[in-house]
Amino acid sequence: AQSVAQPEDQVNVAEGNPLTVKCTYSVSGNPYLFWYVQYPNRGLQFLLKYITGDNLVKGSYGFEAEFNKSQTSFHLKKPSALVSDSALYFCAVRDVDTGRRALTFGSGTRLQVQP
Amino acid sequence: GAGVSQSPSNKVTEKGKDVELRCDPISGHTALYWYRQSLGQGLEFLIYFQGNSAPDKSGLPSDRFSAERTGGSVSTLTIQRTQQEDSAVYLCASYGTSGWGTDTQYFGPGTRLTVL
């Protein structure tokens, strides 16, 4: 079975400071990992993904994430937070080796960036 | 189309009524998913269609839920005899298997279902 944990319900950060949203995963095979963002009353927007290759993945709006296989983590980062980054962030995983294509999502982390 | 579209955006119904939710995937995407997002919770997988293969229905919570995909494009999720616990946002996603965006699911804006 595949699972995702986002240990923080909410992350607060001041504008201009770096931010990190944590994600750990569990799969029996190799993972595909994703980050999505959800703004109020909107659907999920794709931010970035790790499929293979470089462990540091760069995505939309200046976000990046680092795949760490030994720690089974895929934390989302941004060097300098903006107030407009305030939203709900979801980490998701798919176990490539099972052939099951449905994503398993974490419970989400609300990012609040204070001006 | 430019993105995944869903209709209606909001649906209010009475307990016991049937509802149909529609999803138009991105043109050319062969895979389509339905997820459910309940208040304060994450996303729950419901069903997955891939081309002409039999759908993966493993996430459907009960036999009151069904979905079909006509002509490999538009999908309809039907909930019969709705219950208050069915209240949620129902999200549709489509998935490309070639070119840019491969392996990435793109989501529609969702349908907010409220069962009174």
C-alpha cells in the first residue's frame, strides 16, 4: 500500500523568509511524487513532480522540492515566501511498480504567509 | 479544451435524490480520474478510466456510486439515493500519456455537492 504523511496541518512564515512544507511517503516500489496547491474554492494546481533523475526538482512559482530516498521525503521549499503563496498544499505519491495509477494524497498543509 | 472542466460547479440536493456530475477532460488525454475531497480532509480516490480498459472502481465507497465514460472523453459520476455524508467536493482529473505533462494529473475546478 502507498501512503503520504504531511505532519504539519499549518505552516506560518513571514514574507521574504524561506519556507518548507514537509512530506514523507511510503511505497513498496519506486515512487512518482507530486506537489499540488489549492487556492480557496479552486481545484488543484500542479506545482512540480519527481519522476526520475535529479533529486532537486524545480517547479512553478519559484517552488522546488528535494527527493530524498533514504529518508523517504519530498519536502517542498521556496527561498523567499510571498503573501500570495498562502494556500493549501498537497503532496501525492504513485507507486510506479504496482501499475496502479491513482494518486494517494496527504492530508494537506495550510501555508500562511504573513506580510 | 484548455483544461479540465466540470459541471455544475455547485449542486444542492435533498437526501435520497440522485445526482449526476460531469467532467470534460483535456482533449487527447486518455486517462480520467474522480476524487472526493471532504471538508477538512484530503483527497480520496474514487474511480479511474484508461482508454478502453475496464475502469478501476476500487475507490468507490458504495454501490450507490457509479461512473461512466462515453466515447473515451466525457465522464459522468452518478450518486444514487444521496446521503448527507456524500457532501463533498468532487474533483475530476485527466492524465496524458505522451508529450509534456506525461504522468501528471490535471484537475478540474470541482463540483461542490451539498446534500440537505
